[in-house]
Amino acid sequence: CILIVDFGSQVTQLIARRVREAGVYSEIAPFNAAAEAFERLKPRGIILSGGPASVTDAGSPRAPQHFFEAGIPILGICYGQQTMCAQLGGSVTPSTDNREFGRAFIEVTRECSLFHGLWKEGERHQVWMSHGDKVDALPAGFHPVAASEGAPFAVTADESRRFYGVQFHPEVVHTPDGAKLIANFARHVCGLAGDWSMAEFRAAKIAEIREQVGDGKVICGLSGGVDSAVAAVLIHEAIGDQLTCVFVDHGLMRMGEADQVVGLFREHYGIPLVHVNAETLFLSGLKGETDPEKKRKFIGKTFIDVFEEEARKIGGAEFLAQGTLYPDVIESVSFTGGPSVTIKSHHNVGGLPERMNMKLVEPLRELFKDEVRALGRELGLPEIFVGRHPFPGPGLAIRIPGEVTKERCDILRKADAIYLEEIRNAGLYDAIWQAFAVLLPVKTVGVMGDGRTYDSVCALRAVTSTDGMTADIYPFDAAFLSRVATRIVNEVQGINRVTYDYTSKPPGTIEWE
Ligand code: XMP
């Protein structure tokens, strides 16, 4: 495997992801626990990550010195390159201007194993450069193999020791060939086979969960979404009925979804499940409330209250399982370190507070959404479940601007189901990140048959996105939209007009509240 030494970069997990994509197993260890991880894993290669520190500051982190005498290949990225250089007798000067990231072009000046089958001498390639400290004298044995105007040592190599340093970030998508460079390091340079797969991730996590939990009891809150479901199925495979799942059903799910969750867990997997039907509690609390933030806050708080109550009833559970993904972990860390405004108070099962005083079991913490889906398939979850569009914790309540009532939820569920059915029939479901209907608190006049109608407006939303942070509208053709509009107005009582939302994110958000 490959050991990734973490110096605190925001994107260290992306390095691990790229190594996994190359079919090679990797583990991340913080720099101060790297020596121990090295002993345990006996890696065939090491990657030193980037990080916020400056090598020129006293007390800044270093890689364990004996890594450089282990006879295995090492790739240093950004800070990792600088510390390698400093530790091997080169020198680094602090940057005078701000540290920032940016697009840059580098020219390949020499053949290098890292470029195997990819880059040739004289070619120019785009990379995502990090302008921080600069290496200004290379250690003995190193040569520059690619350079840009501002960075004469953009890539350096000591082929005899198989040490490589890059000043840019190959792990981010803005370095178009970055994933291939990392794959070259893992497979061509380190000679690893590239046959690692999700099946092995599953086996490793199961062993890890068993070790963490012992014979303790675990409770897992299900949201109906993919993440908590995959976490629960994986944990159940590890510890069987030491796991109890709690599904707090707030009555704000899509059509048929609650039944699907209950059926999947109880019948398909035989996992113990407490299904709490709390629809009345949630709807009565939402009565008369029209403020989006107050709706969100009420749902979040009530969810936790109900969950806690159930946990108390089950009793004796020491562990709380959550389907936290890597993007949930980084989203809570601001990139700039500056204050950010609250656009929406997010609520999900992952938001259960520490005050529950339970230890966390989070087997998906290092994965990205598409990897969780792959793991879900590996665990035999049905495709319809695994491939499902994301759904917000507060459910339909934030797709019904204004007051939420049972009647309006039922109307929205019908319109939404028709829309999604047409999207599936047209073969568009997987090309869309999220599609849903919104029920507006506006009535308009229409004519149906010979009569006047005075009913609600429904808005349709569909966006493409890779992470939900930014989004583009999905460009349906007019025939598709008019087919959906006709069906909704004909089949759903209470809606007499349908519109399509043409707003990207930003400036819009994906959900309407
Ligand atoms: P927005 O509306 O902020 O949504 O553009 C971005 C993504 O987040 C989802 N979303 C939520 N997910 N709890 C969740 O688990 C929430 O409270 C929540 N609010 C929005 C939204 O569906 C989209 O995928």
C-alpha cells in the first residue's frame, strides 16, 4: 500500500482518492503518527501532502527522517516537496507575497518516471500551482524535470532514489493530468498492481468497526438517504444485531420512500429497525410557520429530541453511527479561515450533537459521494436506492414555501412523483444531480374543461452539479417540459399551473428555502 503523510492540506483526502482510483490501497497518517503507521503498514511508497505551514518556520512539521533511508519511492507535493528538500540538504526560501493557488503552465524539460506514457520533453501542461515558499537549492541527486517561469523547480526528481517533488497539486481536478501522475507514481514507480477495489475497502472497514466496537451496542439514525443506509448496512455486516437502526419518519419524505426504507432494512437485510412515525408531531409544530429558517430549526431540533428519546428507550448503546462523508467533514472547515454567513441551517442525521455523549462510528468519513454509491452497490443495495438523488434532511418542508400542511405535502408528493417518473422514462435521471417539484404559496386562475380553476402553482427544478456547491440548470427540451406540465395539471388536484426554474447556483440555491 501507499502511506500518505498528512501535513494538514485541505485536499489530502483527494490524494487518497486518486490513489484508490488507481486501484491501490492507501492510508493517511498525520505527520506525527506517520512513523507508527509506517511500521504497521510496511508501505511500498510514500506521498507527503501539502500543508499550511512554512518549512522555514521553526517547529514546522517534518517527515520522519528514516523514511528517506527506507529505499522506497517518495512523492512530495507542495509542502511535502519543500520539507523533503529541506530534510535532504537543499534549501527553501520563504515567499514574500501571499500564498495562493492558481492555474499555471509548466514545460517538461527532462524525461521522468512520473511522466511515464504521459508527458514528453518539450511539452507544456496545465497545472494548479501553489505559490508558497520556494525551493531554491536542490539536494544532491535531484534535477529539475519541469519548470515554469515563476517556478524553475516545478517538478524535481532523483531517479536513483525514486524521490519526486511537485510544487503544484496533482490531486485537484484543475491539474488535468494530475490523477494520471499519481497513478504513475503508485503503479509505475512503486510497482503496485492496481487491483485494489471497493471489496477490499469493505473488508478492511468491517475489521475496523469490529475492533472499535467490540461487543458494544450501536445506534444508527436513518434518514432515508444513501449515506446513512450504506453506513448501517456495512456496520450490520460487521457486528450484526449489536446494531439498532432508528428511522425518525417526519412525514416529509417523497412518495413511497418511508415504506421503501422500512422494507429494505427489515425484509431485505433483516436489520433491527425502529420506525418512529412522528408525522403528527412534526406537522403540528410546523403549523402556522412560514419562516424558512424557523422551519429548518424546528425540524432539526425535533428530529434530535425524537431520536434521543428512542435511544433512551433502546438503552445501553455506547456508540452512535453516522454516514458522514468527506465533503461533510471539509464543509465545516472554512477554506479562508474567515467568517462565513449562514445561508441555511443544514440539518441531517450527521448533525446529531455531541451532547448525546456517545462515541461516533463513521465508516464513510474518507469517501466521496460516488464512492459511497460504489460501496452501496458492493453491499448489494438496490440500484434505485443507491443511485437516488440527494434529499435534504428537512424534506418536503423546504419545498413548500409558506405553511406546511399534510394536504400540501400530499399534493407535492404526487406532482414530484410524476416529474421523477417522466425523468426516469426519458432516461435522464442519472444525468441530473437533483430534480424535484416545489409547491408555491400562490394561487392563479386557470380554465379546465368549461370551468374556472383557482389553484396552486408548481415549480420544477432540475440541476447538474458535482458536489452541490455550485449548480447549473438542466436544459430539458420543451416537449419534455410540456409533457410533465400537462400530466401534473391533469392528474394532481390542487395544481393548475407549472413553471420551470431557470436559476443556476449561485445566485440561486438548489432548494427554495
Ligand atoms: P442548497 O439549497 O443549499 O443545497 O443549494 C445544496 C445541497 O444540500 C442539500 N440540502 C440539505 N441536505 N440537510 C441536508 O442533508 C439540509 O438541511 C439541507 N439543505 C439543503 C440540497 O438538497 C442540495 O443537494
